[in-house]
Amino acid sequence: MLKFRYFIELQYDGTEFKGWQIQPNGTTVQAELENALKIILQEEISVTGAGRTDTGVHARYFVAHFDSQNNMEMEELTQLTFKLNRFLPASINIQNIRLVKTDAHARFDALCRTYKYYISEQKNPFLEKYAWYVYGKLDIQLMNKASEALKHYDDFTSFSKLHSQTKTNLCKISFAQWKYENDTLVFTITADRFLRNMVRAIVGTLVDLGRGHITYEDFHHIILSKERQKAGQSVSAKGLFLEDITYPKSIFDLI
């Protein structure tokens, strides 16, 4: 039977979710989205995400795909977006739905992903759910020097969650930088792929560097060691946002 594939562009506040991927116990974004689509479209729907965000991690931009027997025109997709947003909890917002090539894949076709991590250097009740509070001044210049050095490595085993099912720990980081945005310190990182807990472990290690707990030379030794226990803590999930995902334009070219 002929099916049509659609990309859903969405954003969500991960505070109350056990991550993106369906879990035996606990509410997930994938489960909420699949359930809503099944009810509205009246057909069995399976949703595939661009990746898996862990418990408490947020997404300003996330992409998932699903197949449907319905060949929906632009007006119908606009209506579907409206209906989903009425059905879904306030913590999930559907931004857009569009028809793509039948072999387009939300995960495997992604060229790169960008994450941002937010740190508050002062106690702020309005950032409590979305930033990690770090007391004391950090050496941002040294942290940026180490961030730049990340681009010269490709094996990030030291920052990977232990005992994961990942076949390879090789990644290519193309951008990594700390900068201030208003009163918040923000770490932005872009790579072709990310390992589980990778960004949070990198942030934890860079903060150790910024506090003077390790040296710049230690930072390099940690990466080369390929031992997770030598790197810093996996910092709080609440400060992590999936910011952007880039795809080749060809998957949207239906002609």
C-alpha cells in the first residue's frame, strides 16, 4: 500500500518527560506525539525521531518523521498542526509538518546537530528549570581555548555514557564556544553526531577547567585516555537544549 512520509518540526520543554523515546514507565514526547497522531488521523502511526534526548532535556527544534496513507496537501497539514497543538500538552509545540521523499529519515539524514547548554552564575528563580546554577567565577577564556581544541579530536569515549549500545564513539565537532547571552553563560556545540550524555560530560569537564580543578593539559589527557571516569560530571539535564538540526535540501525536493 502506498504511503506518504512527513517530517514534523516541533519543540518541547523536557522538564516533565522521561526523554524523547518511549519508555515502559514514564511519559515521553514520542508516546504523546504517536498517540495524538493515531487519534487524529485514525490510523496506526509510528514516529521516528532525529535522536533521543534524555530525561529533562529540552528541544527548541526537533524533527521526527511518520508515514501515513493520506496524501495531505498544505492546507490539510496546517489543519493537522493546529489539531495536534490543541490535543498535545502545553509543553509540546508542533511548528510545522511537511511532505518529504519516501526514503527521507529524520535521524540518518541529519547532517549535523547543535546543542546549547545554559549556566546561571547567580541564583535566579526564573532560570531554575532551564539553567544550571554555578557559584563563583569561571575562566571563560581558558574554557574557550579547550572548546576550540575539541575540533581536533574525533574519539569522544571519555565523554560517552558507559555501557551504551553505540557502535562507534567517533564524532566530528565543527563548532564549540562559550559566550554570554544577557546574564546567562551559554555553551554552543555543533557536530555530525553526539554520544549519549556527551554534551553534559563535556560541559562538566570544561567547568572543572574553568574552576581550576584541572589544567589545560589535563583536559587533553582526559580525551586521549578514553576513560569516562577521568572526565567531569554529567551536569544537570535542565540546562541542555537541542537547538537545531540540519538536513540536505534534496530530501524536500519532491519533483
